[in-house]
Amino acid sequence: MTRFRDRAAFDRALAALPGPDMLAREAAASRQASLTKPAGSLGRLEEIALFMAGWQGRERPRAERIRAALFAGNHGVAARGVSAFPPEVTSQMVANFHNGGAAINALAAACGTELMIVPIDLDRPTADICDGPAMAEAECLAAINAGAAAVRPDIDLLLLGEMGIGNTTPAAAICAQVLGGEAKQWAGRGTGLDARGLERKQEAVRRALALHGEACSGAFETLRRLGGREIAAIAGAVLAARMDHVPVLLDGFICGAAVVPLARDNAEITGHCLAAHCSAEAGHARLLEALGFDPLLRLDMRLGEASGAAVAAQIVRSALAAHAGMATFAEAAVAGGL
């Protein structure tokens, strides 16, 4: 499905974001106030329930239809030795996902989540961002629409994740371009780079910024020049989810980097998103702070694959179970309700 006909349609959608259903959120807040517990005693679980109510438009939001969309792409910059693994691992891991052997398969099953694998032109890596734009305009738009196609209005919660050897390099470049700072502040060891590999990675980010910096005039152009197909797809999924009022759980550093160009053009884009966790990847904590996210978990995870989002989905389920399943003071005939 083509959600965005051209980049102008993408820009228009980003400029006119719908908001939450405040009546549903207020009704959920009223219910929260009547449940058999001290006010605020469930902490962030209460906040999550209200967040979900607003975006689903229900007093009692649900988490029955959860989809984890995992986008995979290959990167030309990987040939510069910026990852501890060779580029062919992307395709090998996609096969592993389909065969049910990866961490995300186990974690998605544990939280009752549908897993959708979306490989995007793995036989055609993006161009090396040190030499030119990662994608042509049509390629970037196609990747954005591949992400948008993973979204349906009947999804209760969308988990976003990625797979792409070398993709922390374009993610670091995007963050440095949009949020400022030096390459060494954003480019970390990824999947386990040694010191020389880290130097190559940081140099690649510096070269990409020098080449593209002035031309990154907006979200689309930043994604096109510095990103990757899976990164653009995540951005497309986030924007499409907002249009359909579907709440989103973002996984790690790559997912956050995909949102950064959108947030520069419209800071409201993060309103329907929760940060699943703060990963061990260098720069992720700084990125979350810049976007105004307080992550649900801090488990030192750095796998990607939507693995952190799948774990955090259990917290969302718990929040909604308490919100919908508890008795009110009146129902339980408990005195002292406030």
C-alpha cells in the first residue's frame, strides 16, 4: 500500500499530526481515580494506561492485537569496516527470523505478539553515505512506504525494530546532523567493534556530515542522504501509526534515530510513542533525553530486532490489565475511595 504518494505528501502528513482522544483519556483518568488503590500507587503503569486510552480512543484500552514490525536493510558504508560483522549477516539473520531461531522470535512469543519481518532490497545495499546520498528520492519514498504498509488501524500496539549490519553508523550520522555534537559522542562500538573499528566508524560519520550536512534541509532529505532503507521504513511506520492513532513502542538507538529527523520538523511526532528501553549503545541515553523520552526499561540490552520493545510490551500489558481488571471502590464495597 502506498501511503505517501510523494515526498510532498510525506511532508504534509508530518506537518498535520492528529492528537489523542482527550475524552477517552479523561474517562480513563476518571476510572483510575475510582479503582481500589491509593491514587498514583501503580506509578507509571497508570500513566501508560492513560496514554493508551488516549491513542486508542477507549476508556479501557486493550493490548490484544500487538504487531512487532522488524525492518531489515543493508548499507554501503558497511564496506568501510564499521561493524564487527560482515554485511551478509543481515540476510542470514532474516532467514533466522523466518525460521524462528532469533531472540525476537522467543520474546515475541512470550508477549503474544505477531512478528512481521520486512526485508527491503537486501541484495541492493544503499550507497556509501561517505560518497553520496544513501538513496535516490524514489528509493527513500519506497522504504518509507514499506514501513507505512506495516501499520493497520486495528493494531492495538505497534513495536518497531530493525536489522542491518552497519546501521549504527548512519544512525549516529543522523543524530549528529540533527542534534549536534561530535561523531565520537554518537558512534559507539555497536555489535562489538575494536578500537580501530571504532575509529573507522567515527571517521565515516565525520565524512558523511561534511558531505551532506548543508543539504539535510528536512526530515525526508536527512533520511534519504544519511539513513538506510530500514531506518526510513521505521520513520514511515511511525508517521503512518500517528495518522491511524496506533500507539508505538520504539526499540533502541536505531529506532530513535529514525524519529529524530521527524521530530526536528514537528516535535509533536513523539506524542504517540513510548521508548521501550535505554540500550547500552553509545548515544542512546542522550538521544532519548533530546526526544523527551523516559524509557520503560534499562536492561543494558543492545541487540536490536525489537527485542527491548517486546520485553517492554509485557509492561504495557500489565498496565492495561490492572486498569481494566481492577474493581472500583463502589464495586468492591470498599470504604475510603478518593
